[in-house]
Amino acid sequence: MKKILMITTGGTIASKKSQHGLTPGITAEELLTYIPRVQEICQVDTLALFNLDSTNMTPKHWLKLARTIEEKYTTYDGFVICHGTDTLAYTAAALSYLIQNSVKPIVLTGSQKPIDMDSTDAKVNLLDSFIYACDDLSQEVVIVFDGKVIVGSRAKKVRAKSYNAFTSINFPYIAVILDQQIIRYIPTQPLVQPTKFYHQLQEDLITLKLTPGLDAKVLAFAFENYRCIILESFGVGGMPESLVASFYQLMNKYQKDRLVIVSSQVTNEGSDMTVYEVGKKVKQDFQLLEAYDMTFEAVVTKLMWLMAEYENIDDIRKYFYQTINHDSILNKKY
């Protein structure tokens, strides 16, 4: 029987009603009492690491999660992390970069309703997570939610209340779990590289969502105060004419030590700045990076990881396009 460590961090799944609204209050041991069948599947130890609403999750928490898994890695066959849904995709993406080539499954899950409610998705999600964590073919960082298994770097929360809250962006589901049976869509590939843990993230970045008529002063603030700027652009990626002059001035002044990445505000199908004149010229002139088919959550966390690993901007450019845990398949060589 496999040995799994369940790490709890708070979130809706472990929340109770209070006069101020839902607040984390159910212990790890109590969570397991709601899924008694888990005793037939595996041996479970528990560790209460945080007790947070996931809106309060930060990169420091991601690092502590990764360090905890590293410390326990040789003791357990897999890990199940209970987490709030609001930032679950960010944590899954961050762990995909902090724990690479994991031969053991690291499964994140949560729920839209607390586990102690009569009508809840928590019991199914939690049991499915243990089922997946115990399977011999499971590996790397994934999210298990509403019967779907999603690559950790490809998940996005797309519904605020419904049980099917998460989807996989620009990449198939790895598997589905129906009636406690795993149906795999993508064959498991042996991992060639050894499992590697990383211990730093650099938070010196800002995300800027372009809106019609955005004042160029906002762009200037980003360049003056942050090393890395992620521009959430329109469509497949473009630069409004009203910002072009300011952007060129700022890039000419700061490009030696600033990194600009263009992503799309459109969730599916990715960016391609070469399609339209409004994007093609500015990309060519400054060798801008773009997200292509990556999720926004993956772009943010990958850059945090890369900035911590590499001081040189050109190195970050080079390794940004290195595919990690299926995070990108459309990227083009820098």
C-alpha cells in the first residue's frame, strides 16, 4: 500500500461558516473522515502547513510548500495538497517550476464548497486526488478537480462558483477520473532528467493589462520600477499606436536591464505578434518575448523562477522558451 502525504493549506475545502463568512477551520484529520474509502487505497499522513484563504497565498508560501515536499520526498510515494481555488492555478504553476521532473505525483485539489456541507464537490475531488496519487503511472505536478487531471502549468480557474471551475488551457487533459477509475488521454512518458528542486523566486515584476486609451504614464511607471514587465495585450498581441512612441523611448532607455513579455488577454489559442503590423514591428525591433500558448499564471511564475536563477537578461530570454512540464508547445526558438 502506497504512502501519501496530505498537506493542507486552508481554502474552501477546509472552511466552516462563521458570522463573517466562510473561514478555514477544518483540520486535516477531519477532512479524511469524510472520505473513509481512502483507508482502502493508501496509507495517509497529514501535515497542516498553512490555514489560509488562498487569496493570501504568496510566493513565500510556494517556496515553503516546495521545501516541505523536498524534505518529505524520500519518505512518501506521492503528495496531495488541499488548497483554495482562487490561486490554485498559480500555486500549481509555481510548483511546476520549483519541482521539476518529479517521478512522484504532486496533486493539488480543492473545492467550491466546504467538505462538511451536504452538497459539496470536496469529497469527490479529494478522493479522486488520492486515487490519482496512488497510480503507478502518475508523476509531476497536476491539479485534480471535477474528475479532470490537468497539467500544473496549464490550469486556469474559469468559473467562480460551478463545480467545473478549472480547465486546461491550450493542452489536453492528462486524464479523467470516472467512478474512481482513471482514464488516461496522454500516455505517461518516462522522465529522462532527475527530479530537481529549486529554492528561490524573484518577485521584481509587474503585470500591466492594456485597456483602450491607457495612459502612457502607467507604462513609464512600470519601466521605472520593475525589472520585468508583462503586458497583457489584445487579441494575438499588439501595441496600440497611442503607446508606441512612449514604449520606444522607454525600451531605448531601459532595454539592457528590462525584460518585456507580451501575453494575450484572450484565454485560448495563444499570442502571435507577427500577425498584425501593430505587434510585428515592435517585437522585431526589441526582440520581445511573448507567451504564445502559455497560461498567464505560468508566465508569471516561470519568470519569477527564471529571474531568481539568472541575472543576465539574455539568459532569461533563452530559457523562457524551454518547455517545462508541458507549459508550452507553440514557443519559437529565441
